[in-house]
Amino acid sequence: MNKSSKVSWLSWKMLAQFFFGFSSGLPLLLISGSTLQAWMTDASVDLKVIGVFSLVGLPYNLKFIWAPFLDRFAPPFLDRRRGWILLMQLAMAASLFFLSSVDPKGSTMFLAVMTVICAFFSSTHDIAVDAYRRDVLSDEEIGLGSSLYTSGYRVGMIIASSVALIMADHLPWDQVYKIMALIMAVQIVFTIFAPRVEPVPGAPQNFKDAVVLPFKEFFSIKDAWIILAFILLYKIGDNMASNMTMPLYLGMGYTKTEVGSIVKLFGIWATILGGFAGGFILLKISLSRCLWIFGLLQAVSTLGFAFLAAADKSNGLLTAVISFENLTAGMGTAAFMALMAKITDKRFTATQYALLTALSAVPRTIISSPTGYMMEHMGAVGFFVFCAVVAIPGMLLLFKFAPWSAREHA
């Protein structure tokens, strides 16, 4: 039987992955990405400071430290996953609302504190959402569920970037962030009605087991250290490039409305298409081959920014670059997340998945922090070519644990 015939595209537990992806993707660019960069650029904050601000996303790298708490304890409502998701959505909405009152130029340090607090709530929300996806979906459904989550995640990022940028040309930034906080608050409705997670046999009954057993079990996997290195390196070039795309657009003379409109009209459809295409392809061919194909496409899409930087201002070229990047990023992330889900144990999903995703966030935070300096010294073209080249080491690791000839990842 074909794998795709076993999986329903329109079941409620699949649609829930899209909505949870949306609530995961919405805050990211508002607190440590291009939207915050645009706000800080409008406030005349130095480019070097903007680059270093990627460090406020450190909670995404450290979330495995408190993830065992979510495996061990459950709120007294909904279930062990949705209860935490609801609490964090409330906390994110509140922190975005308070963030809106900060002056980026006059209170840069306070802005950093508020964004770190919001990043803590967001990363904790991601722990619970990733665990929910693994707990509620079967192995056959993981690929499609991951692609739907990825589509929702990218749509959330687009709302927080393109729609926010368009609004920022007509509204003060504080009002834009208040609207984003309201959108986050609405996500609580989907959490309440999402399918319930049933209790998992063998779940940790004490805090020691919640901390020790997940790591012991994971490192018993064959090639565990190579898989960790791959997770660190697979999207490194894509993440580094993304950290400097907004300064590139604005520096070339594109208005916030032009960037936002193009991302909204073309990027959002490319994102949705990429997510669904990734899910469909994952149903047809092995995960190993998807990691190869999607990884190469990601590297090529990064080169698109180099072509954009070398060319004169052109809305047509900007449309092509953004659309192709969103398409390939959606596909690559779907396969990437399917890999991480398949190597986790349902007893310790929150902790193991948090370890893996925290490692995957290193390029977006720590490694991306000097990108402002790099682009100043290398030039925009040289910088984006470099970002494409640094994707090669991660791809080479696939020869070891996911060769092209492998039928499925173990």
C-alpha cells in the first residue's frame, strides 16, 4: 500500500499542526528577526547592534534545560501538552503587548530584556508544540504533520514580517506590536479545541528520570553525534542569510510596503506551496533523499540574495528571490523536522526534541550574531555567497547516516 493512502490531509489533528505552527512562527521575527530589525533601523539603531541582537534568541538554544519540567509535570487543565501551550500563548501575548511600549533607541537594554523574556515564553511554547506533534501523530503521519506545521510556522512569520511592515508604514510601531499581541491571543481558541493527547506509557514519574533517561536513550542511537552535528549545520547558511535580509532590502531602497506586499502576495503562497510540496514528496520518497534534495535547494535559494544584492532595484527580482527562498525553506524545514521527530522517544518527547531544536537554533542566534560585521566587511554579495557555501559541510554528513541509497532513516 502506498504510504500516502494511510494519511489523511484534512483530519483535525493535522490541521492543528498548522495552527500550532502559526503560533510558533509569529513571535520569532518580532523579537529576534527582521521585523525587530526594521523597527530598530527606523529608530536609527547602529547596524552592529542590530546584528548582535540575534543573541536575544538564546532561550531557543537553552530550552532543553527546562524541557524535562514539561515532560514531568502537566497543568491541571487540558492535557500535558495543550495545557503548557495555552499558558505560553497567554504569556507571549502579554509580553508582546508590553514590548510595544519600549523605545528601541532610548531604551535598548530594556528592549533586550523584554525580547529575552518573550523568547523564553516562545521557546517553552515550542517545546510543548513539538512534543504535542510527536505524541498525537503516528510515524506515517509525521512527515505530513511536519510539513503542515512548517507551513503554519512560515505563515506566522510572514504575518509578523510582511503584514507588520505594511502596517508600520501607516501606523506607529507600538500599535503594530499591539496588533500582533492580539493575533497571538486569538490562537488560544485553536489550542482549546485541538485533539487531546492521551497518556504515554512509561512517561517519567520523577524528576531524575525526566532529566537523565532522555539523554541516555538518545545517545544510544547509532551515529547520534553525527546526527547532532548535522542538525547544527543543515540550515546554518539559510539562518545566517536570513538575519541580514531586511537590512539588505531597506539598504537597497525598497520601502517597507514594497517588501511587505511582495512577501504577502507571493511569499505566503510560496510558503504554503513549499510546505505542502514537502509533505507530498515525503509521502512518496524516502526521508534521506528529501534531506539531500531540499538541502541543495536551500543553498541555491541563498545564492539568490547575492544576485539581488548585485542587481539594481527590481520588484520583479525581489519577488522571484523571496518566493524561491520561501518555497525551498518550507520544503527543507519539513524534512528537517520529520527527521528530528522520528528519532525521539514518545516517553521523553519534550526533552529530546528540545535538545535537537535548541541545537538547530544555534545558527539563528549565536552564529548569526556577527553577521552585521560580516556583511559590512565582505559586502552584501560576498556575504550571501559565503552563506551558501557554509551549507556544504552539513550536506556531506548525510553520506554517513542518510545516504541517497537508504530507503528510510533508521
